[in-house]
Amino acid sequence: MDKYEQRAVLGGSFLMLVFFVAVVIATTGFGVTVPTCIVDVKPFKHGQLLKLADKHYELHAVAKMWSFDPPEVTIPPGSRLDIFLTSPDVAHGFNIEKTNINLMAIPGQVTYASVTFDQNEWGNFRLFCHEYCGMNHHAMQGWIKVWPAAALGATNQLAPVAAQQPTPAPAPASAEKPADTTTQQPNGGAQQ
């Protein structure tokens, strides 16, 4: 082996060691978990949110062209959410904004990850597909809503929660056209 091959082998070995140490630090120091494929759970056809205990929920999510089932779930802050994900059609992504949850839904398989939302961390967390899955891929999104019960009101039941459909926006009070209908275009021009 000549000196250039030796350098390439040593350099590649060094990089593999650096990446291995980075993975160990990420999992032990930052709580990053590697998603796992569950082989003893049969893929399911319908999504649902189950309450296992106080502040412990299990989400059975189905990613399909071009939506998530359930499209929206609500849990209280400080809750642990165990996610089981599958797909009946093609490969999809499952990414929850502002978290380290990044899963891939593969047809016929179930993927698992878990996330715990901090007690002081609440709001709407967008869920989106990050694997190209067809024409309407860009519109494939859902919501994980982490809200305290007091903010939700007495009528919202948190457990067990099935898919909650978003309510349609109310119709405008008047059908009149607004006075200014000019919209600014990216090139600086205006369109009427």
C-alpha cells in the first residue's frame, strides 16, 4: 500500500471515529434518539391518539397521500408522546417542527419515536412531510397542539382524543371587494 492509500484509509478511519463520537454525544448528552422500526406491531389503517396515563399519550399516525391521520392532536404541556407511524401507500416523512422528531413512514412497516414536551413549552407544532410523495406533497401537514387545559376551555376533552378536524373559517361579514386590491409582486411590479 503506498503512502496516498495509507493516508486515505487513516483519514476515512478518523472521520468514522469522529462521527461515532458525535452520535454518542448526541444520544447521551442531548437526548437525541434514533428512530426504530417496530417489527412486532402490525401496521394499522386508522390514526388515533390514546391516553395511557396522566401526561402520557400514544399516537398511532398514518401518513398517506397527502394527509396525516389524525390531522391534528392536542395534548397538555409536560406530556410524553409515543409515536407509532405507518403508511399504506408510499414513503412519507414525519417531521415535528421545533423538536428532534424526524421519522420516515414506509409502507408495511411501523416506525417508533418518543418526544416529551417541556412543561413550559406549549403552542402549535407543525407536522409536515419531508419526503417527496407526489403532486400534493407540499400541502401534506398537520398539527401537534400542546396547550394547557385552562387555555383550551372546559369544553375540550383531552383524553382519549380522536382526530380533531379543523373548523372552517367563517365567511366574511360583507361580500364587498376591499378598497385596495393591489398586491405586490416579487419582481416589484403590481397586479390588479
